[in-house]
Amino acid sequence: MKKIITICAAILMTASVFAQAPNKMSYQAVIRNNSNALVTNSAVGMRISVLQTSVLGTAVYVETQTPTTNANGLVSIEIGGGTVVSGNFSTIDWANGPYFVKTETDPTGGTSYSIIGTSQFLSVPYALYAANSGAVIGNGFFSHFVGEIYGGGIVFNVYKDSLGVEHGLIASLADISASSVWSNLNTLCATSNGQPPQLSPVNGSNNTQLIISQPGHTTSAALLCTQYNGGGYNDWYLPAVWELRLLYNSALTIEKILGPSGKLSFVDYWSSTEEFITVAWTTSFSAGWSRGDHPKSELNRVRAIRSF
């Protein structure tokens, strides 16, 4: 028997109070077999139901879809965009909840649904609720959340800037290396106004470019991140030490969502923050501390991240 991981992992929604709210919700799930192996690059049959009141409640909307999993076992669909079996998604009264999403999946691509999961809609249908009720949704709501499968990886941090624009950080779905040097070079990447030479503790993207652009550079943890193409994105980078700390803080959520294949190991991970000529910063995912005294020639694990 096969099983589905991350049921309702992301029912994500963005809407402007000045525009018509979309009548669809994005849904993503990672599918694994009974050996916990990913079901990859395979067509799967899905029946999606929106249930009212409880997990055993009345189905107010039902549709079917036949998406294909990607190389990471991920399926991405839009609820409201499938073949309608019953109901009308655009007329659901989201104020009259609670509502639950029930997914039934056939890993062979047919209609013999053997994988069943049900999860409650939490804060996600607010844009549709606003469209139906006239309510104004303020800046307190986020359209993304920690643990969401999104942007080629898994979200581990979300925040809004001073203008209320939402941003976040995404980690690759697995380590991209179990054993990498920080760099083949023992030279400084940058200095700043006479201050101790080191790369930024917060800007891993800029650090990564400084590392790989050094004369004589041939290999590094940063380079591995830029060569990674998870989800079709090419803007992955080696996290700065403070970004790596944020990833550590979300490690338990990531393990629960992704399972063993996506777990962050209880060892040291390289950051892109340089401390001095021969040493750089790591974060220990067993002890929880960050240290800047690790030789650049040392072999440590690497997890790539990107931002939005």
C-alpha cells in the first residue's frame, strides 16, 4: 500500500483587496510508497473533495485530476481547476465552515483510489471569504507558511518587510552534498572598511557569488548550491550563518513534512560566512550552536536555499 505525505501541505492563496479573488487554490503533496520511497515522475489519479463541518462532513465540492509527480515525488495542482464531479467551487461560502479537504489518490493514474487523507483548511480561504463577504483582509495574514512545499523546496522562514511585502526562505528538499569542503582556497573573500575580514552573516546570496568568483576557485560548497536546479530554479545559494540558524530552528517541521529523505542530519552544515583566512562558520544540527573556527578544508554537509 502506498501513502501520501504532506496532505494539504500547501493550500496557498494570494489576493488583493483591489482585484477579484481567484477561484482556485494551489495544493501540493509529496507521495511515497510503503517503503518510504518517493513515487517519482509518475501520473497519479486524484479525487479532491471539500467537506463542510468535519472530516466526515458533507462534500460541498468534488473534482478529479491526473497530475504527474516530479523527480522529488511532488504533485502540484489547483483545486477548482479539475474535472468537476459535483458542486461549484466558486460559490462555496467560506464563512460557513469549518471546511476540510479530502484527497484520494491512485498511484497508477487511474480511479482505484487507495491513498486517502483529510486535513482542515486553516487560514487559507480568506481571500475567497473576502470576495464573498466583502471583508477586507489586512496585512496580518500570510500566504505562505513554514513547512509549505513551494518554489522547488520547503519554506522555513516567512516575514513581511516595512512595506508589508511578504518574503521568505526556501530550503532544498534534501542535502545536496554529504561531504564538501568550504572551498579549495584559503584566501579571504572580502574585507570591509578595515573591519575583520569576513563574509556577511545574513546575505548568503551575495556571499555565494563572492566565494565562487575568487581567482583560482574550482570547488566549494557555494558552487554546489549554484549548480543545483531543484524545481527548475537556478538561484539557489549557500546560506549565511544567520540564515542557517533559521533553518535549524525549522528542522523538526522539515523532518515531519519530508520524512527521512529530507531530514537535516545531526551534524555540521556549512554556511557561506567566512571568519578568517582558513576558517568559516558552520551550524551544528545536533547541538544547535554556530561556530566560526572550522577549517575550510573540512568536509561538512550542504543544504541549498533560495529566497522569495
